[in-house]
Amino acid sequence: MKHALGSLSFHLVDAAGPYYQQLIDQVKSGISAARLNPGDKLPSSRHLAVSLGVSRSTVARAYDSLLAEGFLVSEPKRGLFVAATARTQGNTPPQVRSALPVEPLPALSCDSGADIAAFPARDWAASMRRSWLNPDHKVLEGVYASGYPPLKEAIADYLFRVRGLTCSPDQVFVTSGNRDALIILQHSLDAQTEQARWLLENPGYTPMRALLSTRALGLGSLQVDSEGVRLPAACESPQVAIITPNRQYPLGITMSPARRQAWLQAMQAPSSLWLIEDDYDNEYLYQGRMGLPLMQADTQGRCFLVGSFSKVLFRGLRLGFVVVPPAQIERFHASQQALGASASLPIQPVLADFMRHGCFDRHLNRMRRHYRLKRDRLLALLAETLTPWLDWQTPNGGMHIRVMVKQGWLAAQPPARWDRRIADDLANNGIHLEVLSDHYATPATGEQGFLLGFSSPSLATMLSVVRALADWFDRQSG
């Protein structure tokens, strides 16, 4: 891929790093070597993108960086030009380099994390001050292995008010997130089920499969259909199923009432089926009513509920919880003690204060409105740009949209994992895509598409990612 500008020739190489960074380096090198001079006009982002065979967003990202650094100037209605001071910048004497590696610009991504720009920092700071003006000495001594008691109480109250789950604070164990929760649950359940076979949804959360992949008995798969995750085949040996009934990840399907009842009946039968219910994404519902946790209707004491605050507040918080049946409190506590508590205790009084003063509820209410608006903006971008190649449905909750490559388009191409190929191509343009087929136990047989988060990215980022996808399909069609 080449493009000539006077004596400077732009050329992009797949193995030489992100395309936008290659363009930045080549412009700077051209200025330094006098192949680009002050006042020289650069091609438009559209023209250069077409000539190089890359997305327009890739060129625009390189130009934006050069403008910010002062190598280029923009003149309204005329275009981009090499700045008068660019040569001076390009010939700056070498300086002592830091021993630390230079971090590359982060890839643009439609991430489904929390929008940290909307985080109520003042309320959080107030909770930090209040909770640490007169700290609990047992917190300083690290005494509360299962979690800070006021936080356990606040979580139990929240689950009752918002999720309809009746539990006592003693049933709540604070963890450092889902990974920590699963490690403790493995230890606790293996001790009483003689190496039960663990079953995961297919498709499902890829890191969870990686975490449990070393189990001696291997992992089983539970297929997902339009009614939610299917039940496992009857088995005399113990089985542990990890499921997301209220919003299945990554498909976003809500389990039907008939399927919920079938799961509850299966746990009531003498089949030693254990259930770990991942309460993923359930804080954000935009239409309809939130389903009760299956744990609320479990009469056999074989259902656990796992939740996290990282998706709600901010990723670096690293706090979650497990609600265990009353008969499992001592076993779970023993496993947590044996493995060592990993949840940060000093931050727990802050979160407890944040919840107790109503800041958590107010933040959730604001973010539901905020994320619904961002969801609708992403849907509008998709409808304007990607209708010829992709299908999607409006999600009634959650933080991402599942978009699928149209079957008609796939049928006209050679057999391949096109979603993975598209993602690899756009990675060279500084665009990261979450690939749907990667979430299947056998990716080659999975549905092809992408998971586009709308909660974290700005509108500009969503626009860049959607345009990059449209540019890729345009080039493929041409």
C-alpha cells in the first residue's frame, strides 16, 4: 500500500505496527529529511485512505495526532498543511531517553465497561473522607476476612430492594471480583462434591473458560437457544452449572419463564445439580421488569449468586460478592480462609458509606438514563452505516449490542471466520473489536459478529469504529 506526495512516498506494511502510527512516523521523518516542507499540503483523509486501502478513521487519527503535536496546521476550507515550525520540531537535538518504554496510543474500542467520565467523583471523595475520619480498628488490622460488616449489610439491603432477593448479611461474602469468587467456589464445592463436572454456557465468557480449563474432569458445555441456556443431560455424578439467566453473555437473551421453572425443578430433584448464578449486567434495564434471581426460588440450598461492582462503578475497584445458601456459610468461609482473602479491605468502608448515603442508587439511576441514550446513539449510527452487511436487535438492557454478519453476505464469501479476519485487519488501523465467534467453545462453528459496547466509548469513538467497519466492507465489495 503506497501513496506518493512530492518526494515523500507513504507506504504501509502489515508487520510494522498499527497503520496510523506508521503514517505519523513517516510524516515526521519526511519533515525531518526535508521531503516535506513548511506549507506543503497533505492529501485529504478520504483521498489518502482510498489510495492506501485503509479506513478513513485510521488516517484521521494520524492527522489528529500530528495536529496536536504541532507538525501540521489546519486551514478552514483549504485543508491540512505542514506547519511553519515543523522543521524545527523535526530537527530537535536528541534528548536523553527514558528507560521506561513508550506506550503506544490505545486502540479505539467500543468497550462495555463503565463510563468513568460520568463517575460521581465528589460523592466518592466525600465517602472516602467520612469513612476514614475515624476508621474501624479491625479494618486496619485486617480482621474482617469475609468482608466489612456494614458493606455486607448494604449489599444484602440492595439485593432485597432492587433484585428481590432475601438474604442475611452473613450470607454475603465480599470478593475481589468474579475470578476470586469462582476460585473460592471451586475450592468449597470440590470439597463436598468429589470433583464435580463443571458446565459453562456456550457461547459464554471466555476468561471463565480459561480459568476453569485445568479441571481434571474437563469442562462441559450448555447450549443457548432463544429461551436461554439449556439444562444439562441427567447425570448421577455431581454437576456445577455457571449460568447468566437474566441477561445471557454474550447473546443478551433473557431466560424464559418456562426455562427458569425447568432449572428450578432440576435442582429440586435428587440429582445433585449445583448452580452458580452470575448476576451479570442486571443493574441496567431499559425496558420491562427485572427478573428475580433463581436463588430466591431455590428451596434446596444449591444455588449461589455472584455479582460485581466493577461494571457499575469503575473497573479498578475490584470488588464483588457471593451470596451463599445458609447451609454453605461455614464451608465457604473455610475455603476463603484457606485461600486467603484477596478483596481490598480498606476500600470497603468507602463503598459501604457510598451505598448507605444513597449515592449508589442515585448513580445507578443516572447511568440507566445515560446508557440508554448512548445505546440509542449507537443504534442510529449502525442504521445509517452498516445495514447492508450487519444485523442487530435493540437490547432491552445491558451495556453492549450484539451485531451479526448477515448470512447472505457470508454465503457469498469463501468459508472463513470473517469476524475474526475483519477484527485482525482493523487492529492494524488501531481499532479493537470484540469478536462474537471467539466466545464459542468451538469458534469455527459459532455465530459470526461483534459485541459493540455503548456504555464506555464517546460518541466520536463509536463513530470511528462504525466507520472503520463500513470502510472494510466497502473495500471488500469493491
